Amino acid sequence: MLELHVAFLLVVVGTEAFFSGLSILNVRYGAQTVAERSEWVRDRLGIEDTDRLLDYQRAGTGLSLLQSWLSIAFVLLVLYSGLFGDAVAWIESLSLPPLVQGTVFFVGLVAAVRIAGIPFSLYETFVVEEQFDFNQQSPKLWLRDFVVGTVVALVLTALVAGGVLLAFEILPNLWWVAAWGLFIAFSLAMLVLYPRVIAPLFYDFEPIDSGELRESVDDVFERAGFSCEQVYEMDASSRSGHSNAYFIGFGRTKRVVLFDTLIEQMDRPQIESVLAHELAHWKKSHIWKQMASSFLRIGIVLAIFSVLLEQAWLYDLFGVPATPYAGLVLGALWVMPLLRFTAPLENKLSLKHEREADSFAVEVMGGGGPMANALANLTSENLANPFPHPLYATFHYTHPPIPERIRYVEGESDASDSDVDRKDGGSGQPA
């Protein structure tokens, strides 16, 4: 049993130590590269105060590391003090149906995690984000969002946990297959429910029906060979100064959402290029391909869970009753490191799709200038790290680093121009 405890600590603590080291390395690498390329950062990205950029990266990384290590310490304390086993035994003593026991357990666990995260969320919002002029929330609005977010999280947890535990009862030997199907169904349902039910609980969405912006949107849609009537402006500025855009849904539920901060910070060509990039993810089936990849990964993980939950040592390690819900939690502590270390496999597919989407934006816009300027704008306005360490990016980045993307879209534009020159004898006119 001692060997298992050593292995457990190596897996849990060792994984966290590895990724913490990567985070520290990333911050140092970013600071060094920004200093070496300060002229490019200033001229191309428009960031005059590089110290502010680096301070934001340090503050965010420091808070994340503190939260991660305190979380690890708390988990180990709960496990090795016997509190986890006692909590499971107490729920078992309530003599509730197994399905209800497990659902109550997971709902309570999520509630505890939400409550434990309050100090970190408050510090991030009212200290870090406030210090760098991103926060737009009042304490009252933060509290309202926290309460609503917690209720939503608990409802979704009850539904998913109840479904998985029901699979244990109906298909004890193939529960993981049923849980896999549940995960797929839930993911597809969220593509519809999130934009129509959940997101409106926190933000206002105004349809963009007329005006110059709508004309720009329609123009991009026409050039991209795409049709979508639902285009919305989201009041992201009610919470934060960060900017973004996204495309979500499928069939008649698909919609484009532009943050009001993005609309304010960018000119029309830049907005159009961002929109073209987002449309590419749907037009080229990136959404479905990445969902399929995610489904495959989850299926493998659930299969591993099915083996782990049959092992007596999993429960004996911490003196926990052999119940499915306890096994799922203990199994997750062994499996989560595997997910973190295999993230580059899924990231590789996403990186490929992002490059394809950037190329599509260049094609739609007739050049890479607008997209390159939009990327520089997003980096500057969001104080994003333009120079992540390559190893850190391998494990964490689903998008290529900004300098690489700018070089790529400008290179795509240059290549396109060269092709035109060759076709028309060098006149520079479209073929």
C-alpha cells in the first residue's frame, strides 16, 4: 500500500509541479523576449507600456499558481485526514437510494468547490482585473453572477451526475458506454442551450439588424458563402474590458456573437476579418471535427475509469466505501494528469484548424492586413502574452502564438499576391 501512496503523490503532486514549472518558465521567457523585441511589440502590436503587459502576466500566473497549490494541499488534507471517507460513509448512512446518494454527493462537492473559489475570484476581479482597468463589475453584480452561476452549475451537475449514476444501475458492466453517450448528447444540447438559455442569464444580447455594422456582417457572409440571420452584440463591457467574438450552435440555432468591446476597439475591416475567421470554423466543419476528437478522448477516459473503478485498492487507499460516486472522484485524481499530459494531441488539431481559419479570413478579405491588425489589436487590448514559451504553448495553446499568426496571414497574403503576379504577367491585377 505504501508504494501506491508514493505513486499517487508522484502523479498528483508531480504533475502540478511540472505544470507550475512550465508557468514560471513561460513568464520568464515572455519577459525576456518582450525585452529583446520591444521595438516590434511597440510598433506592430501598439503596446507602449511593456511593463504593464508583463505585470499582468505575472499577476495572473501568480494567482493561478497559488490557487492550484492550495487546492492540491486541501485535497490531500481531506483524503489523508479521512474526511473524504467520513463524508462518503455519512451519505451512505442516510439510506437514500444509491442514485440519490451519488447525486447529492456531487452537488455538494461542486457547491464546496464554488464556495472555496470565492476568495480567488474576488481577488482576480477586484484586485488584478481592477488594477489593469479590465474590471467593470460592482460587488453587487459579482455576487449576483456568482449566485446564478452556482445555481446553473448545481442543476447541470445534478443532471449529468444523475445520468451517469443511472447508467451504473441499468448497465453495471457497460456503464461507461452509456455515460459516453450521455456526454455526447449533453455536449450537443449545450450548443443550443448555452446561447439561448444560459448566456442570457449573465449578458444582454441585442440583434444587429441594421446599420453599417450589419452591412459589414452581410458583406462578409456573402463573400464567405454563408448564411446566418442571427448576429448579436453582447454587452461584455458590463463585466470586463476584454474583447472577443464567437460562433456557436448548429442548424437553425447557429449564431454569431460580437463583444461590444471588440466592436468599439476595432475598425470595420478588422471586425470583418475576425468574423470571417469565426465563420471558417463552421464552413470547414472544424466544430464537428473538434467535437469528434473530444468525444473520442472522453470515450477513452471513461474506458479507463471503468477499469479503475473495479480495483479494490482505489478505495482501500483512503478507506473509502466502494461506491460508484466515490470511485469516480478518486479515479479522476489519477486520470486528470493523463488528460493534462495528452492535451498536445488535441491542441495539434485545434492549431491546424486555427491556421485554416486564418487563411480563410485572408481569402475572404482579399489580403492579410485586416486580420494581422485585428490580431495585434486583440493582443494589445487584452494584454495577452505574445511570446509564450514553446513548451508551455505545446501543452496550453489551442491557437498559434500571435507573432506566428501575424507572420502566417501576412505570408498567405504575399503568396496570394505572388500567384496573381505569375498568372497575369506581373501586372499586379487580379487574374
